[in-house]
Amino acid sequence: MPNEDRPLLSVIVRRFPQKLEHDIEQLVEKIQRAVANQPGFVGLQSSFSHEGSYCELVTVFAFDSEGNLERWKNSPIREG
């Protein structure tokens, strides 16, 4: 079997008060726009759920290689 590069996934789970949901949704949109132009970016999925007075956000990033995922993690645009 050849050694092929496979997409690499990064899963991030965040929990926050429901009153911040609108602000968090705006930040997710900003991240989506920023990551779309990153080398090796394959896709992003985000999902909100509600439990009591908290929301939970699960975000899954997919990159074509570990190197491109690392470049995204260290990107100045990500930190901004």
C-alpha cells in the first residue's frame, strides 16, 4: 500500500454562556473566511448545541497535511 497523504483533522470543543452565542457565531464566520485562503485547507464544520445556560461549539478543521495544519496553527491571521 503506497504511503499517501491523508487529510488531517483538528477537533476543537468550546463551552460558553448562551448570552455570548451571537458574538461567537460572528467569530466563527471570521475564522471561516480566514482559513479558506490557507494552503492545504480542505474544509471546516462547526456545530452549536445548547445545554442549560451554556452553548457548546464543536469545530472540525481539515487540512491536507500535518505541515499545513501546523502553518495554520502558527498563522498570524489565526492569532488576530
